[in-house]
Amino acid sequence: MLKERERQFFQQLEETIYSNPFSIDPAVLGARFPGVSPGISPGREGLDSGAHYFSVIAAPLERMLAGLAERGITRLQQLSAEEREWLKHGLLFRSYHNCTEALDRHIEQQLAQPDRPLPVPFAKAVVGELEQCGFSAREALRYFGFFFQLRRAYYFIDRALVGRTASMQALRRGLWNLLFTEDARLYDRYLWDRMEDFSTLLLGETGTGKGAAAAAIGRSGYIPYDPQGGCFRSAFTQAFIATNLSQFTENLIESELFGHRKGAFTGAVDTHTGLLGRCSRYGSLFLDEIGDVSVTVQIKLLKVLQERRFSPVGSHEEKRFSGRLVAATNRSLPELRQSGRFRDDFYYRVSSQVLHMPSLRQRLAESREELVLMVRLLLERMLGGPVEQVLDQVMGIIARDLPADYPWPGNVRELEQVIRRCLLSRQLLPEEFACESGADDGGWSVGQAPTARQLLSRYCEQLFRRYGTYEAVARHSGLDRRTVKKYLEMTTAESG
């Protein structure tokens, strides 16, 4: 039987370990567990990236479990049903915390060898420890898969989406909730094997990191452990499938998504498995630029999300889509919905949760230190070593050559290219940013009146640089594809 102080400890522990790690209040943590420093904050800026924020409560937990062991309490079955539930969370947390470093190493090894699931040599010991504590073999295997999911989610959200501003902290909290809900006890009891029904919509300007956020979701789904094979049933590196829909013509989008049967149309010389068919039950499909697809494709995707079934082009065979859908757009959905170009019923189905990606402009308005943080991070990725001296040089060039209120329309993606320019030439030429800064002169000298043809040519050129295909430019400009090609060819001839 547990003593009153032990009951209180495990109740506090349960409230803590099932909460969102990116929303925990350090002061609350200190109040729940006296002796824990309230100054610790979650994420890269508080602890080293290999440690979870609540690792600080591992020591008091060990002391509590050691005290129980001295009284002969080491298994769940030695307590009443109510007390067994309290002790359960402490035993799970101890096992999880003890294997976090091994899980991190496994994640990094899998990233380095992405083609197949790798052996997990420490799995047998972790599962065996849970069984010794009174968990059934089935429960122990499920919770080991849960440990791996928790660690991957923290690993990718913490590393891929850094920043100290309130908007970035809110984004990380939102991503965690997409995977586990705000209270992971709900996920543990009811949702761990049915999250595919919760679609996600990411909104934000180009270059804000929608792809990184989607990858964090896609790589962090639940994957069961296979004790016979000694590995997880799927490599998380293969669980995330991404595509940009704006690169495909209307005729090709359906084939790319649903696949097609051999001979279904001219040029279909082989049977093709589409993205929906290639996405596993443990994975996620990321559809970028969802705001660009036609109403016809929206209707077909709506049916997939409602019924979980689809048929390849030219076939009546029904296949099942078992994965999770993540969609994104940089376009204004209210405008698209009002104009009828984005169906309301499709919006409601694709937006179980909507996350807004903060722009770099917004983040800098919250804290100017965010720019230094981002430049340091990007330099570390580019150079792979100490960057302090280079950081000072790059920040100096940015301060010298760009106005203090530069709006960063290309966001983090633009910042990355600015850093490369600084490294290559140690200067940023003003004309490189004339279009990006929102200048309305189109690049022409004062007093020079551009013709309508010149304006259209320059506009098509800018769209082509962003989207890369004639079809995408045609959709965004409202021009015919052949007209787009003509204007781009004229621009090339004039520049040549």
C-alpha cells in the first residue's frame, strides 16, 4: 500500500509527464517537485538538445521507486487497482528516461541509413524490464513503440523548428498536440492507433518552414516494434512522403496522387502506384500548395478522406489509404473559399487542426535576437563546425547592406540564400532585393515607362523562378500555358 506522500508524488508525476513538453511552466515544475530548478525551460534554448525537459525529475523518481523496493513493492500486481495506475506512470517514465540516449542514437543511425528498418539491440532489455514490473508482453511492446514515437517527435520538433519567440513556441506546442493531443493520456488510451483520421493544414508565407513542420509530423507517427525481426515494422525515414502539387498539370495530378493502370491513357505504358498507394499506415502524405488544385481533384480527395478508399486512373479496383494527410498552402484560403475555388466541405475535412507558420518578419518583430539565432543555426548546418567568427562577419554584412526594417518576404529560405551570398562575396547588392523588398518599379529606371508586354514578361519570369513550371505560372497568372512560354522566351531573348 502506498503512503500519502507517495500517492501525491505519483499524481504530480502523472500530470507532468503526460503534458505537452513545449508548454510546461518551469515554475510549476519546481512547485510540483521541490528541488527542481524552476529556471529550466524546454527546447534547445533551455537544455542541451539531447535531453528532455523533464529529465530533471528522474532523480526524485528513482529515490521514490528505491524506497518502494525496500518495502518489497516492485510490481504493479502488488498494489490495488487505483494505486497500480499511479505506480504505472512512474515505472513507464523511468524506462523511457533510461533509454532516451539509446533512442536518440537509433534515430541518428536510421537517418544515416534510411533505406530499411535497423536492428534495435537495446529493445529486448527495455521490453524485459517492463515485463518484470508487471506489464504484459503486449503492453510492454506497445509502450516501447510509444517511447520511440515520443523521442522522435521531440527530436524533430526541437531540432527542425528552433526559435525563442512566442510564435515559435506556440508552433512547437501545436505540432506536439497534433501528434499526442494536449494531454497524452487521451492519446495513450484511445488514439494511438487511429491518428490517421486527424488531417492537418499548414498555412503561411513561402519559406516559413511548412515542409519542415510537415516532416516533423510525418516522421513521428506510431510505429510498432517487431520482436521477431528485432526492429520496428517500418523505417520512419520512409514514412514521410511529400510532393508539391503546383508542379503537375491538371491531367497529371490525378495520376500522381491515385496512380494509374497500364493503358489508362496515352503514354501510360506501365502501371503506376500513386502517392496515396505508397503511403504506409505508419506514414503521412504531405501535399504542398493544396490551394492550387482544381475543384475536381478536391472532390476526389474529399472522398478519400471520408471513405479512406480510392481507385487508380483507368481502374475500378478500390485501394485503401491508411496514412495521415498533411496539406499546406501559402495562398489565402478565405479568398479561395469565397471565390469558390476551394470547397468548404474539403476545407472542413482537411483541417482537423490548422497551424499558422509565423513569418520571419513576425518573429523579428517579437525579438531581434531571433535573427542572430537563425543565422547561427543556418551557418552551423552549412559549415558543420564552430561559426562564431563567421557569424560576426555575416551579421555585419546584413546590418551594413540591408535596411533595419527589411521585410524578408522569402522568410527563412531567403535568409539562407542571403547567408550564402555573404559567404561568397561578402556583400549584398541592393538590386538583388529590389523585387523581394516590394519595390513597385519592376526594375526599370525612374522615368522609364514599361509596356504591358514588359510587365507581363517580368511577372511571368518572377512566377517561373518561384514555381519552376509553365503550368504553375499559368495557374497563378491566369494566362494560357503557350502565352506564358512566349513571354518567358521573350524575357530570355531580351536578357541574352
